[in-house]
Amino acid sequence: MKRKRLLNVLIVLALVFIWGNSLVSGELSGKISDDILFFMNAAAEKLGFGQDTFTYMMDGDGDGVAEQPTSHIIRKAAHVTEYAVFAALVFLRLESRGKKRFFTAWGLAALTGAIDETVQIFSHRGSQVKDVVIDTCGALLGLSAAALILWIRKKREKS
């Protein structure tokens, strides 16, 4: 019972994080991406790499346009990561087994992505089908990782 409660809380927190980020303005979202890029470059420099290791174009004005691909890539990587985590949590929480469990979690993640893009309309940001596809691919990645870990764990328990 504790496990279910913990997973419920983590799923709610993931939704708050996902949809909360969709409610911020485009300018703030761009600034957050740029701040992450600056952090990555600072870390790379401390590790002995060049100071602009991850930079080939900056999103200085925070508008997140495609001509500034490094910030764009960071935002898309964030989509993949947050949906991988969300889908894995949902997968772990579901009580069904096998393919039904997998596809239910994947469908819920896809629905969450569609809602996410709708929420962005209220923050005056563009809603893109491409982002739902990216979210769904991230969910597939997280589900595959969770299913693989559970499969390996089950194999070890049998041996």
C-alpha cells in the first residue's frame, strides 16, 4: 500500500512539473533552457573541455526559435526525459500485467502530452503535434526501461 501511495504522489508531482512548465511564458521557458545550457558549458569547462562545448548557437532573446538549435535541443530532451519518467511511474503503478499494462501507460502518457500542448495555448505559446510525438517517444523510452528492469529482476528472482 505504501508503494502505491508513493507512486501516486510521484505521478501527481510529475504532472505538476510537466503542466507547470507549460504554463510559463515562452520567454521564461527560453531563459530556463539557456540557463541549463550555461550550466552544461560551465560543467564541461571544469572537466577540461572547451567553455562552449555545448554551444553552437544561443537563444539569447528567449523566444525558442528553431534557428537557435542548442536551446531547442535542450527543450526537446526535456520533453523526452519528463515523459520517460512519467510513463515509467504510471507503468509501475498500474496493476494490470503484460501488454495491457504497457499500452495503457503509453496511452496515458500520449494523452498527457496532448493535454500538455493544449495547456501551452493558455501561456500564449504554440501548440505542436510534433511535441506530442516527442513526448510519446520519450514515454516509450521510459516504458521500455521500466519493463526491462522488471524483466531482469524477475529473471534473477527465478534463478
